[in-house]
Amino acid sequence: MSSKVKTAKITVSADLGTHVINRNIYGHFAEHLGRCIYEGIFVGKNSPIPNKKGIRTDIVDALRKIKIPVLRWPGGCFADEYHWKDGIGPAENRKKMINTHWGGVVEDNSFGTHEFFKLCELLECEPYVCGNVGSGSVQEMSEWIEYMNFGGESPMANLRRENGSENPFNLKYFGVGNENWGCGGNMRAEKYADLYRQYATYCRNYGDNTLYRIACGPNDDNYHWTKVMMREAGHMMEGLALHYYTRLNGSTILSKNPDGNQIRIRGEKPFASSAIEFDAQEWFDIMACAWHTDELVRKHSTIMDEYDPHKKVALIIDEWGTWFDVEPGTNPGFLYQQNTMRDAVSAAISLNIFNNHADRVRMANIAQTINVLQAVILTEGEKMILTPTYHIFDQFSPHQDAALLPISLEAQEYSRGGISIPGLSVSASKTKARDVFLTIANPDPDNAVELSMDIRPCVAKSIEGSIITSSKMQDHNTFEEPDKVRLSNFNAAKITESGIKAQIPAMSVIALKIVA
């Protein structure tokens, strides 16, 4: 499988580290899009598929296993055409609407506010609700927050009680619009900044519950948007949302910046090629595209630092992941795609980047949870499979709420066609149990890496490891072969007199728990 072995060295400062990796970096996103909600999460109370109040129990069990910390809903583009009062009350009385963004199908609103909070209760995760700025009103948004969070006597609180919830939901995370530079209204930054200030004014706190307001942030490298938002409204927000999808097409150009270190990515079309039929060049391009996340986070953070030097406002990457052509024969508006080793390794690179920017990045929500884009779970009727990306979230879960540790990495680059990216992607943390936890991705599909690790000032006593890899870069799980790509034990890391040695296989993601 490997044509040669490269070398690398990692030094971890286990006695340092001032930032915590916020567990919400491992968050998820569920939109009313394709089969994410309906058929994926929600099948209805009368379905023969085992469920609790219409919510699939197999989905709940699988998501609880990876410790899903926060879930964003109802969109996405859908959020800015969603009117929340259509999704409350007896299901038979709820209004039907056309989902104009995603496939033109009928949305019957059978999954609404109460169902979403029930889902989050079953998952034991924080709900993150995105409000309607694009086609909604200040009053509509304000009343929704009152409906969800007010415990006293008021028209909206009483309406919630009539619909079966005596106590307020105490929602914390609230997004004031979505992609208002695009599907949420095609606004200029200056226009949205003014609207955000107006809408956010009426996003009230009730009782002891303090709302965490998340503003629509930039798309990709729209640094002007970030500058305007931080300058005009930074004092009225707790988070700013960045959206970035890992996708390429034939007209994309990759080139080195003048400093010779960063990758610049440009494209004209929104979609890449097949999710499962791709060559070594397309594999490399997606790895380079995933690495571009680091540049985006650094540059947007630098702008935020100018207006918020104490880092009170978090950078929220509430839509990220791979985006390929839909699977042949499926509704093009449903964005259903398969999930291979390429998705797993690119997800590991992205998560390591988020970890390493934990001083500013405090939430990320992969798009999307079930049956859409880089889903962690796929369903087909009563059947369910876990994707390679699911196993990455399972593997990385010990990073949640652990202390980020500084690392020094010396590694040979991974190059193709005159472009180079780092040969390894790494992040390290100290867990609450005081173990040192490392996640290491080798994006090179041909070459293994002989790795030396120095965990200072600790003396390693034992090592436990796990690995995700496969024989082909296109390998993926199917309903006929659900475990082709899975999480396995990794026993190749050894303690020596000079430190820790391990051979990292080509095209693999490794996690190591080091007890000192």
C-alpha cells in the first residue's frame, strides 16, 4: 500500500496549554433538507421503525455514542423561509408549505419546535435554533424566543403551555438569520449589520437564561463581511458564523501564496465530482481544500482581534464539510452523497484545525447529520449505516472540553502537481483524566510516516490507540457492507527510551491516549 516511508517528529508540551477545546466544536447541523429530518431523524409516531414520539431510536443511540454536544436547526437556507408558528400545535392542523430551496417538496411541518427540543432532550445535547431574518419580522423572531424561553404569564408562554410544554425550553444558542449574504436575502454586509442590530435588540433574555446570539458571518474569504460585522455590531453578539465547504471542480485553481506557505483555492461552480469515483488528484485537491480552512480561520480571527482583542466573540463554523455531486438517481435538491475515506481524512484535518484555534473557535456544526452532504449516518427505510465520518467523530470525542496542548510538528510535505500541503495534521489535548490525547491524520494515500513523539515533561507509562483506514481511497460503507471502513485498535505505537515511536499508515487517522 505504501511506496515509501516518510519521517516526522511531534513535540507536545503537556505542562502547558491555556485554552479549552470547547465540546461544541463537535456539533452537528440538521436542516429541513432532503431526508435529513424526515426519514432520517423523524419517522412519525405510527412508523414501524422503533421511535420515541416519532424520533428514530437507532439514530438517537448512535448520536449519543459520539457525544453530540449541540445541534443546529431548522437551517440553513430553510431557516429564512421558516415561520415557526406553522410548526406548533396538533400535527393535523399545521400548515403545509413548499420547500423552495430544497427540491420543491411539500413540508408538512410535522417536525417543529417541540419535536426539536424533544430530540435534543433524548440526545442530551444543547439546541441551537436559527431564526428567520430573510423573510421574517422582528416581531416573529422576538415571539419565538419568548415562546421558547419565558416562564411567566404572556401570550407566547401561554401558547407553549397549550401545546404541552409547561416549562420553558431555556434555549441558549440562537442564530439571527442564516447566509444573509446569499439565500437569506442577498444582502450587503452593511445592510445585514443594521438589520442584525435591530433584530438582536429584541432577542430578549428571560429569567436566569442568557441568550447566546450568533450573527451571520462570512462566506469563505469574504473578509469585508467580517470587518463590517465586527465594527458595527460586534458588541451585540456572542458569536459570528463562518461557512466553508470543502469542494472543488475542474475550473478550480490551487496555487501558493506569495509567502510560499498557504494554499489559495478558487472555483466557479458550486459542486465537485462524484463522492465515490475520483482519482489521486481529486483526493489531493480535497485535502488541500480542507487545509485552506486554517487560512480562513486565521485571517478572519485576525480581523476579529482588531475589534475584539479579548476574544469575547467566538468564531462559529456552523456549516462545514465536503460537498460533492448527488448520488446518481437521487433528487438533486436533496444533496444525498456517499462518504469515503476521503471524507474521513478531510474531516480529521478540519477538526484538528478547529482544535488548534480553540482560543477563538468555540463551535462547529458539520453539514449535515443524516442523509445530506457529509453525513455521519445514512438511512434506507429501517436500515441505518455509520459513515467513515461518524467514526472520526467517535474517535475524536475525548478532545471535548479537554485542554489544548501546544505542539511542534516537523514533517515532510505531501505534494502533487507542484503544490504542497503539510504531511500530517495533528492536535493534542489533556483530558480531565490527565491523559494526553493526540489525533493524527496522514493525508498521503501512498506513503506511511515513521513518527517520533516527545511528550514533555512526562514519562509515558502506557499507550492506547485507534485507527481509521482502508485499502482504497474510494472505500465506503454500504447497506450491504456496513463495516468496510470502521474504527479499529491501533497497537503500533511503542514506548522507547527516546520517546514514543509509531508508524502511521498511509491514508489513515490515528488517535493515541498516553497515560503518564
